[in-house]
Amino acid sequence: MTVAQILAVVIFVAMFGLIVSEKIERHLVSLGCGLLMIVLVFGLSMHSMPAIWNTLALRDFFTAGFWYQAKEAAESSSGINWATILFIAGMMIMVEGMGRAGFFRWLCLRIAKAVKYRTIPLFITFMVMSSILAMFIDSITVILFLAAATVELARLLKFNPVPMIISEIFCANLGGSATMCGDPPNIIVGTSLGYSFSDFITNTGYIALIALVFTIAYFYFCFRKELGQSAAGKGTVSYPDPRDAIENKKDFIISCIIFACAVVLLITHAQTGLTVAAIGVFIGVVTLLTAGREAVILLKKVDYKTLLFFIGLFIVVGGLEQTGILELIAGFIAKISGDNAMLMIAIVLWVSAIASAFVDNIPFAATMVPVIRSLAAAQGVDLSVLAWTLAMGTDIGGSATPIGASANVVGISVAAKEGHMIGWGKYCKYAAPATILVMLISMLCIYVRYF
């Protein structure tokens, strides 16, 4: 290995170690390591200005293909994936607007009322709702409001919210795997390799649907006795009116229209030619314009730390790509699997799942995209099959432990704030077997459909 390659690996490993340790905020870690990659690797070791410019990818903003493509691009440039950054930022602004309008609280209360506040039906419908919403809204946001609503309903109906929160977290990650905009790893895969919303829904979507049926049955079997002890229906209980969640009817209607537009644009973006970057910017701008004076408040609530984390992350992964490390990893996987495409699929799926269970699945997905691209080119394996395999592995593998995905951390934190602690033992006891179950279903579906 060259000096540049050694430095790139050291910086990458250090970044992962610091992220896992949680001693320093992860956006500071990724930005710091990104800066080291530019200075030490690209500058002092490689003396390559092209490597710096390719990684920063600022020229993307000034190309027509970044905003509009008559045909989906086969792949994007290495380095910072600005399409992912802009899309997530736009969706964050939209979700903040929906939250201020009371949309999420209204939806939860409406569904609870529809099932007559019975705990078991509520448990099942919230799992389904978690999956469906996570197909279109970031799973972190879905869990943020679902967990809060679950705790509120648990207090009202006198049941333990922990089983429901664990199930919602898992289903949010599962639902997010169904579409390109559901989970950050999918956004990275889709924008990097040029796949559309319809590509994901027709490939990972059907796997997620099959897995959801088994997942609901599994969690019902695990928690049916505990949830069956609800005090609902015993005595006189005053239930909240869903309409009370809507503070401003005009804002509520506007937020629903914007959300519907976002869904339509995402579903049809392969036909319209609008890229996810253009859709993200459009949705964000429209939300701010309709918010009027509250636009500043929405901008302040955007999670800038996550966006900065992405930028630093992409620079570090770009360093691995520019120095050829990712090609070496691809070659190693190819050597182990040989000409056996099914074995290669199994390796990518399970390595992705196991790694994502212990480290954040976002950086892992960003690291693996160039790897599977190299594998497909060298071994003649269909790139799309490897893409769906990577998406399922990172999305579902992250569900296995409390730190595997951001949605897990958020859900557990919401529960803890209300006095309901979910430790590693409690979480992994139920989520780890569910993860293995879905991984086996995913592998079987991929083998049956593509081989």
C-alpha cells in the first residue's frame, strides 16, 4: 500500500471509531476527518488538485444534468453527493412545516380513534403506519412523532409503550427500505447509481412488503400478552379529539398539499426528468414561501448537524475512492466469491447487515456504493441486483441494535425522556431475531427473483 492509501485508511478507521464512541458529535468528527483527508492525503501525499475538486464536486451545481435529466444517469461523480444533501434538506423543511401544522399528531389520534383505542389493533396499525410513512418521510422524523404519540396513548390507555416503540422502530426501518427516499442509505444508493423511486419500489418494495407481513406476525407473537393487559375500555376514559391537534386549519391543508406534491414528484421523477436535488429544493422553497413569517423558524429547526455530517462523510469516502482502497476491497470480495454471483450477493447482504448493526448505516452505505460498482464492472454481475442487496442489508441490519440506525437512537431517547428505559438487552432480545428473519426473507427473495 502507498502512503496515501495508508493515511486514507487510518483517517477512515479513526472516523468510524470516534463516531461509535460518541465522545464527540458525529458532524464534527466527519468534518474534521474530511479536512484531514483533503490536507494529508490529497495535498501532502498525492499532490493532486484534481482529486480535491473531484471530491468536493462543486461543479455539479452548474451542470444541467444535476437538476434535470431526460434519462436517469448511470452513475454520479465521486465525492460529495450534493443531490443527497439538497434532497434531505428540502424534506427536513417540509417535515418541520407539517409538524407545526399538527399533521402528525392529528394522524396518530385519527388512527387511534378509528380502532376505538383498543391496544392490539392500535399496535398493529401503528406498525403499518410506521412502515408506510417511512416510505416517504425520513424514518428519524417518523419515529420522533410516533414514539411521542405512543407514550401519550400509553399513558391514556394504561399500557407499557416499550413493545410498541420497539416494533415501530423496526417497521420504520423496514418501510424505509422500500423506496429511494425512505432511508438515507437508499438516497445515497439511488442518487449515486442513478436509480429512480419506481426502481426501488418495484425491487426493494416487494421484499419489504413480504417481510412486513412476517414482521407484524413476529412482534404480535412476542408482545400479545403484555399489550393485552391494557386498561382500555375499563371505566370512563376521556379520549382526545383528533381535531384538537390542528392549530391552524389553513396551514394544515397547505402542508398536506405540499406533502402530496412531494410524493407525486418522487414517484414520477423518472418520467419528468426532475432529479431528487431539484425536487428537494422545490419542496423546501415552496414550504418556506407558504410559511410566510414562520419561514425563519422552520429554517432554524433544520438539522444542520446531519447535513454537515453527510458532507464530511462523503469527503472521507471520496478519499478511499481516489486512493484506490475501495477497488482493493471490491477485489477482495470478488476473490472470495469467485464467479459465484449468489455467494457474492450473500456476502454483500450479510456483511452490510452485520456492519450496520454496530456502526451507523449511512457511512457504511456511502462506503459500499463504489465497492459494488467496481464488483459489477469486474465480475459482470448486474449492478442493480447488488444495489438492492446493499440497500436491504444496510436498512434492515441497522435495526438489530440500539445504535445501528438513527431512528433507533431517536425512538429510545423519546421513551427514556418519559421514564421508559429501553436497554441493549431488552431491545436486542426482540429486534435482533426480527432482523435475522427479514435478512433471510430478503436473501430468498433476491435469489428467487434474480437468479
